[in-house]
Amino acid sequence: MRGRIEDGQPVTLGPVDPAEVDTGDVVLVRWKGGVLLHLVKQATKDRVLIGNNVGRINGWALREAVVGRLVKVHPRGS
């Protein structure tokens, strides 16, 4: 998420209804045995397309894999 959130930068996440996630949201999603904080590039009824802020696309994830939404990005050192 370079340019929007730098590696190691603290963030606050909040709960989210996966059905309400939309394009442009930054979400925490279960992905391939781990979790990623990524940008929603596209959304359909059942899935979200996740990627980063500099054009990379990771792929489609089921909405039920979305476990939180970005609430705030904190300055480093806070």
C-alpha cells in the first residue's frame, strides 16, 4: 500500500459487514493462509478484487473473507 500506508505504519481497523464493502475501501482480508491489508479495486455481489495502491492486483476474494476495514492511518512513531 505504498503511498497510502507504508510498511510497518500503525493503523486502526474496525468491524465491517462484508456486504457493505465497496470499491476504494481498504480492508483486512483472509488470503492464502494469512491476512492482507489491501485496497478493494472492484466489488461484485459475492467477491472483491484486491490489490495495492500502485497498480498490482492480487486477485478475487470472497466477501466472507473480509474481516475488517481501515478506520485510520496513524503517523509513524505514534
